[in-house]
Amino acid sequence: MAALEMGYELGLRQVQKLVMTPRLQQALQLLQMPMTQLEQLIEEEMAENPVLDISQESDEREVSGGSETGADKKDEKRSEEEKEREEIDWNRLFDTDQIRPGRWERESRPDDDREPDIEDNTGLREHVLSEIRLIPMSRNHYEIVEYLVGCLDDDGYIRGITLDEIAEYFDVTAEEIEIVRRKLMKIDPPGIGSFDLQECLLAQMEVEGIEDELSHEIVTEHLDDFMHKRFPKLSTLLGRPISDIQRSAEIISKLDPKPGIRFSRDEPRFVIPDLIVDKIEGEYVVYANDRHLPRLTISPVYQGMLAKQDHSEAKAYLGDRLNAARWLIKTIEQRRRTMIRVMSYIVDYQRDFFERGERYLRPLTLQEVADGVGMHESTISRVTSGKYVQTPKGVFELKYFFGGGLQRRTGETVSVRAVKRIIRELIENEDSQRPLSDERIAEQLRDREYRIARRTVSKYREQMNILPARLRQYKTA
């Protein structure tokens, strides 16, 4: 047998790779910004970059559908090649593994140590992300945990998606996703990112160092009996006196079944819609709600100074500021076009909702929109995150139009929101002396051709914070 030889070899290899520059990261972060943050960013950039100026031209903004606008006419004058150079390809950006989450970070001085402004009423997702940044982890795991945080509902749970689905999205094993999720469950508030109540309570007991064996056994094996206060039954099953059961009940009752709820904003929230949908002559038109934003342009004064400047350092500075200004203007414009494009698809897809109401909301996923508009799913996620739209039906978060579905016997698939609306209406119209049980509601829905189990009705009712039938009953004297 020939001996194996070991050694070094020098060679060249050509590899095509997208380098994630700071400006591309800025473009992605700007895409995710809601209108209020974008307005603040523009003010800051105007103060720091002298090359930026406010256009005095009439402000013609782009709309979907409808007639030709000033922006459209300007586009006609540009060659296809020029437009192609200016277009930001969001899809290419998401093929890289170099994307890092975070705030919009300007190309500023390395010693710029100003503290960012943080609102007192920080939301759940913002709080969790700020906590997770304190835990060392790889870039890949950070991207996974950011995705998990995006899946959290207001109670702090991950619902409607499985480990296998997340693993398939990131092309990793479900075990690796679980490792990251377990880290998430241990940060403040503990239990965040759980799939169910039992998991949430056990995570809190671990973090808080609760080692009481009886409490652990109750949560692990007899949670339903505990929730319905069947203490005598628990005493018999576990062979422990009622006093021990009550002591464990006190321990468990101090845990938080909805760790995310304290971050919800109960006070009225005032939002500025990023988009507006109007119905004009029977057709829905989408346009960006950005007329209050300054229309940025390049200052002709500084352009002239750059052309005449001989001093190399001054010329380099002005050139750098000019490039930064052009990039910002182009990115803001591309953000507007992308948002309009995505919302236009949603309006077309959910037309029955806009015409007839919530009952006719159809199931819709980010991937379906991504396929429909030819973009990456992550782009759609950023476009719809934290954005609001003003419509003839009211103001909605863009995430409102997404959700899973429930199949009817007719083959039609109906959105979960529509089913919840029917459940709420049935309960609102019930006899207060004989309220509908979850089983009875399920039967009425099945009479309407919906395939739904009692436990599903119970889950939807709990998500809408509606009490069970025994607690809704009102008895007259």
C-alpha cells in the first residue's frame, strides 16, 4: 500500500460571493423601518450630511394602478440600463450569510458613542432582542433567534409554526433550532418562546430555581387538573394531603402563564400609517403615506463645489458625502416602491375582505406573497414588520392580513381570523343564562361546513381572552 503523503499546496480558486457592505446592511434596516423612524432618520441625515437638500419641485408620489404620475414620467426618461443600475436587488441581499440584525447604523465616526433614544414603552420583541444581544452566540444562531422572536405572539408564545418548518427555512436540523429556542426561553421574561403553557411554566421554574418536586410533578403530569382547581382529585392521584397540594398551588400561581403580556401597550397607541389604500372609481389604489416627508435631493451648491475643488482631502470628503446622499435617496425610493408592490398584491389577494369584511379574510403566508411579487420571503417579512396601512375598513398592521387557515367541507380554506370572528359573534349573541360550551360552538361551526374540533375552539377562545362558558353564565335571581 502506498504511503499517504501530507503537505501544503498553493492554488487559486475563483468564487462568486456577495459581500455585505455597511450600505447594503443600511438598506435592509431602512426597509424594516416604520414611518416614524424613517422621518427621524431623515432629520438626522439632513443635519449630518451637507450634500442633502430638500427638493422644491412639486411632490408627485408613486401609486399602484391608476393613472400615470410625475414619478412615472421621470422613469420614462431614464434608460432601462440606468434604472437597472439604480434598482436594489433585495433577493441577492438575502442570499448572503453576512446579514447582521440591528438598528440603522450610519457610516459615522468610529468614536461616535451617542446613546440611542429608547422609548419607555419598549415592546416585547424589542425587549427580547435587547436581552438576547447580551448572550454570546454565533451569527447563524443570532439570525435564528431573531426569526423566533418574530414568531412570538402577544403572550410570548410561538404558535402556528413547528421546529421542522423553521429548520427547513434555515437549512439546519430541528435539534439546532431547539438549542437556540432553549436559550431564548431562559432570558427575561423567562418562558418566552415556549410552544405551550406547560413548557412555559417549567422554563420559569428552572430559571427561578424552583426545585419543589410536587410542583414539578403537578405541572408535568396534572396541569389540567391544577388549572381547574381539582385539588381533592390531585390529592388522591398523588397520595399527598390537600395542604401539600395547596402549597404547591401557591408556588405555581406565582409563575406567569403569559410572560409577554406585560409588554403589551394597553394605553391608546397612535400610529402613522406607512401606506394608504383608497377605492377610486371601483378600483383599489395603493400609495405611500409619505407626503409629510421632505423630498430629498442633492444640493447643487455642493455639487458645484465638488467640481471646482482641487484640495484632495476636501474633494474626498465631499465625494464620500455625495455618494452617501445618493444611496440614501435611492434606498428610500426603493423602499417606497417595494412597500407599494407588496401591499398591492395583498389588496388583490384579499379583495373580498376589503369588499365584504373580516369574515372573508383569506389565509395568506409570507412565502405566498414572496412568490407572487418575485421577492425573498425575508424581504416580505421586513416590509410588513411594524408597518400600518390605512384602508376604507380602518387602520391595520400589515401582519393582520397574514395567517393560517381552516378548511371547510366544501374545500374552501378560510382564515383563522375569520373563524375567530364567527366564534366571537356566536358568544356575543348567546343566551347569558345558558352560554355556549366550546363543544356546542364547534357543533354550530360544523353545521356551517367548518372542520373544527372542540379543542381548537377552546384555543381560539382563549387567544381572544374570552372566558369559558361556566364563567360567562349569568343567573337571574
